[in-house]
Amino acid sequence: MARITKRVVDAAQPAARPFFIWDELLKGFGLVVFPSGVKSFVFQYRTKEGRTRRATIAKVGTLTPDKARDLAEAMAWEVRQGHDPLAAKRKHKDALTVAALLDLYMASPRYAEKAATTQAIGRGQIERHLKPLLGKRYAKDLTQDDVRWAYAAIRDGKTAARIKTRTRGLARVTGGVGAARYAMRLFRAAMAWAIAEGHLPANPCEGIAFGSDGKREAILSEDQYRRLFVALDKMERERRLRPAQADAVRLIALTGARRGEIAGLKWREVENGRLVLPPTRHKTGAKTGKPRIIALPAAGQEIIARQPAGGPDDFVFAPAKGSGPLELSKIWRAIREEAGLPETYGLHALRHSLASHLAVGGAEIAQIMAVLGHRQLSTAARYIHFADRARSALAERAAAPALAGMAAAKGAPIVDIVQLEDTR
């Protein structure tokens, strides 16, 4: 026996059979020399059950003898505590990484219940934000600080990139607060699923608030609607928009349908003046198991009727190329600029506007839920609140002349009639 030092390691020469040199100070720490000339540091110990085990620490050359000794001492401490270092190492090796866990989640029946568009967005968030930041970590070792760090990294644009895709050619990943909230809420759901499936003992996202998206208050006025349709007509006439693109936006404005519901509309979903979307094609279908029915006004029926006919599985609004649904996000920016609409108005503003005007017109909450395909009462309730505010403003305006007369009767100066406040 000898104290294992660099000199001892260098002096050890291979023989016809493997042999060991054991350290004289640290019991179980040794050097094994193979006939091939390969040398490795090892640690041999006995478990509390009396079983002799030998762990390879590292090959000579990757660690110094002193560093190998430190690791052997750590293993010896574990053995004295009644643990088995090799068993712990194997358990850690078999532990799921975050990337592997997210892959399992995306392949699960739970994820398959989500709408197709929701699944696609989720896959993008996982592949472009969550995996690059957390994918190599062991899921069981994640802490709340790790989760907060990932949220901040997405928020601050650390995952921003330009990525080639099959359908759109180039995807621009920007990050930001909204993307960070969405990604981390998705991650929290994945971790909750992992706990239910027995993959994790606890959710590292538990108790962390990722902020609120706030309320979308973008509501088009009558003049803004006019400018929108004028812009669509002009851009189509000048061939800056294809007829399918312009008509798809027109139909969204007329029905309040979601972008994906119209962009991915197929001829089999058009029935007798209405659209009937199967549960897999709309946001709440996975939970309700029911189709979503969108009634078409006369103008909407005319839009459908003028599209080139196709087979049951062909898109109503045909894409320019490729087999995927019509792409509307990029052209919407050009339409919005042409119409002079605020930059904060996304395509969703057309849906939000229709619901708000329904509420102002006296529609009940159940009717709004039916038109928009909402499942939760609270989601549609905000439109009723908007209508109440608008009606209050109208009441103030209607009462203004009488209030002026009341003030004059009391000798107070007559004030100007109040204007209808901007409730948008």
C-alpha cells in the first residue's frame, strides 16, 4: 500500500491482468491499472447490507489524484451515514431532465386534449424558450429561483432568435413579458401533470406569481371599422392582399371568430349558413367535447360563397403555398397600418370589439358566450361591465341639459354639456 500521488500514478505500469494500488491513508480509495494502459481512480466500500461495491471515480488525466481523493472522501462520508453512493448515482442518472419531462408532457393524453392551435403555440414555447433555458437541468432538482430566473430570461429577451420553420420559413422569437408569462404558466401546468403522474415530488412553480395579462380594451369605433374595410378593399385592389386574405379578415370582423378558427376553416365545417367547428378545432372543445357553432350574417355567407370550391378537407381560405392554414399575423400589421389603427390593436381586437358592441346593444351574457364560444362566465362578464360603463356615460350625457337647468335655477353658472367619456 502507498499514498496515491501523481508520482505513484505515473510510475504504475500495465501488466497482463488488471491490478489495484490502494491508498494507505483513505480506506477504499485506490488506482486500477488495466493491461491496455488505462488507469482509473476507484473507491471500494461495503454497504450497510454487507455488499461490497466498487465505484469508478474518473479516469486518470481527467482528475488530479488530490481531486479524486476529495471525491472518495465524500463517498466515504456517505457510506458512514448509511447511504450507497452508487445507488444514489444511478438514481440521479435515471432522473428525468426538464427536456425529457416536457417531451413526455407533450406526448401525454392531457396535452392532446388541448386545441390544436394551443398545442402548436405550446410546442413553440417549449422548444424556443423552456428547453434552451432549463432543458438540461434535472427536473427533481429545480428550485423556485431557477423558475424565476427562467421567467426573467424570457422577459428580457435572452431567448430571442430567428428560427427556420417548415411552414413559415422564418420564425422571429422575441420574448418579452407576455411570452414569459405564457411560457411559465405552461411550465407550471407541465410540472403539475408530472406530479400527478408520479414523476416529481413537488412543483417548483408553486407559489410564484407571473403577473396578470391585464384587460384588452381595444374596441373599434364605427369610423375605425370603416377605415378597416376601406383598407382591405384598397389593398386587395392593388394586389397587396390576396382575396382569401382580405376575406378571412373581413369574416373575423363580422363574426368575432378567433384567428385560427377562420384561417384553418375547411369546407366540411361550412353547413347551411353557419360554421360548425369540431371539438378539436376550437379552444374550449377539449373540455366541453362539443362543437362550436358560428352563425354567419348575410355578408359572411357571401364571403364564404365567393371562395373557390374545394374538397371537404380543403381550406376555405386557401393559403398561397404549403399545406398549412392561411397565415394572417404578418398581413394584419400591414392592414392595421393602412387603416391607421393603433399599434396595440391585434387581430383579437376584432373579436373583442364585436363582443363589446353586442353588450352595449343589450345582449345578455349568455348570448355573448354563445357568439364567442366562451365556456367561463367570468370571461364574458367583462363585456357586460364595459357596457354598463358606456351606458352610465350615456346617462350622464342625456341628463346634462337638465342638470344645467337645475344649476341655473339655483343661481349657479351654467356649465358646458358633458361629453361622452372614452370608455375604450
